[in-house]
Amino acid sequence: MTLTIDVKRVQSPSLLRSALTVQFCRFRITFVIVMKNLPNYHAIRRTAFLVVTLSAVSCGPSDISHSATTRDSLGITIVDNPPSENLSDWRISDTPVVTIGEEGGVSFGDIVGVTRLEDGTIAVADAFARQVRLFSANGTEFATVGRRGSGPGEFETIAKMIDNDVDRIGVFDSRLLRLTTIQRDGTQRNSVSLEIISARDRVVPMGWLTDGSLVATHNPRDSIRRDRYRQRLELLTHDTTGAVHDSLATIPGTQMWDWEWEMGVTPARVPFGRMTIVRVSDNSVYVAANDGYRIDRYDETGQLVGVIRQTAVPTSLPAQAIETHKAAERAKATSGLESKGPGAIFGRLADDAPYPEFVPAYDDLLVDARGRLWVRDFRIDPSASSRYTV
């Protein structure tokens, strides 16, 4: 089944509103983060509100347009989908039924993760406060976990939050390299330190398999550096103690380039460049490397078992989009480098960067509780509406 949905993004001088929608056949669940933009770029604290929208929607036969072709190639299921431009749209509700923050006086500093568990519990990870806050399905806060520190139940740098969709979440501290598991009632289940594979390794947890082992990406940062190179990522599993257990695959990472300036050589992301998205659902690991419109599915042993593709015409990167990006980067202030002018470093980096001829096909991938993939079309303009293909 391939369907599309438009997710609205509304922007005003003081508010930035973005929506993330997960579609089920009878219920549509929309997470909307509303964040106040402060004019002072040096300000660390930001005030944010969370709005959760639940609205009924039906999925009848008329909603489904399925003309994909499926074939088997040496045990690998390959599904080819036609272009999605002519499919009908699902749309989110404009009226929220649950609001967290706007009326109850609840605010957040820096939201790095939001998730909703099977019983309706909403978990919000706030990197500024070093806390995870839990809310019931009606928006009532009932538990707060964490504070600044390195002891049990404490966090230094909350970088990511994962969940198993049912009854627990994982909070990753990138400074301590520690994953803390929290039950849906707010009690802490355990904390484990994740093993790294080299001194310069960067590990990021992606999700749990059904046996409790953790899937994580490892970036040893030893890629062969060429113009617009892709980092090499190792997709590994960790056992329940945090130790590396097995290797699933070697995959490409973010597209990078080396910026040579007076301070040396600095690796930087290629603007509008390729990136790799990894999602874990049950015992399936989805890898979207953004080389064309393709998503690979691996099983829990690292065996490639499926390939999902879609016919898509490459989209050229408009010259105006490059100029808009450069202007936005110049507008940034760089703390500690004011003597070179606000935004000087970011502006110089954007001016010198290589830009691709075509943009990636997509920039995000979600998996809902029924195993359906939600692929977000790449947005050249970050303020434009998001469009997901299901």
C-alpha cells in the first residue's frame, strides 16, 4: 500500500509549529511541537510546548491504491512501487484534543525526543533539563525522571530516546555512553554502558529486537576521505549488558566533506547531501541509505531479506535554495567567535561547501505499530509542508 499524507508546518514570527503524524486505520495520532524562537541566537534556553492530536479517520477500500510488483531474487523479496504523485491524500486534524503546555503552564527547554506508548503514555525527553517527563493519555504529567549528573538516574547529555512501542523507553546519554531504560510508570529498569569498537567510535542506539538485544550504529570515523565522501557505519547488536554481540551490516553514513581553513581541516556535512536512516521494528532493521528511492530490510541475523523501491524522478537542487541556505547560515551567531562577526564561521562554511546537483529522495523514515513504513519526501524548504508516503 502506498499512500501519502500532508503534514502542515505553520510558521509565525514567534512560533514554529511542526507536526509528526503516525497513521493507524482507525485513529490518527499527531505529535506537534510548538517552540518559541528567541531572537537572541546565543540564548541556550528555549521554551517549547507539546501538542498531541488524536482524531478519528477511516481507511476504506477507496483509500488504498496498490499497484506494486513483488518478486523474489535469491531469497530477497523485492517490491517495486510506482510514483506516488497521483495518490489521494490523508490529512491531519486542525483541532487538537490533548494539549501539553499551552494552558497548563508546562514548558520544555530542548525537546530531543517524543514518543507514545501502547497505553497512551507520552514521554518527552528534555535535553536542557536532563529529564524525561511522562504524561498520561489526557496530558496529565505523572512522573519525571532524571537530573543533571553522572550517577544512577542522572544524565549529562540526553542525545536520543528510543522505545519498544509497548511499555518502555530508552534514554541515551552520549557523554556517558549509557542507555537508561525506563518503564512506562516512570520506574527505572536498568542502565548499561555501551561498548565502543575504537577510541574515536561514535555509538548511537537505534532500537531493541524482540530478544532484548539492542541495535546501534557505530561510526569508527576511519572513512577514506574523498570529495563528498560517505562515512562508514557498522550496524551492530549489543547484549543486555551493553557489550557488542554481533555485526549485522556495514552501511554508508552521512555524506561529508573536508573544509580546509586557517584552523586546519574540519569534517562537515554536505548541505542537502545524502544521509542514512535506521529504524528497528520487532526483528526487522530498516536501512534507508538515500542512494535513490530504496529501503533495505534486514532480519535479526543481519541477512538482507527485503528491498523496497519506488520509481522517482530526481529533483534538481534550485540555485535559490542554495542562496537561502547560505543566508540562513550567515544569520547564525557563533559563540566565542564574535571577533570575526556573527555567523562568520557558519557563513564561510556554507559559502565554501560543495552542493549536489540533485537532492535526496527522502529525509526521514518512521515505522508504525503495524509495521508500515512512513517515508517523508525530502524538503528543500524546511518550512514547507511535510509529505509522507506510506
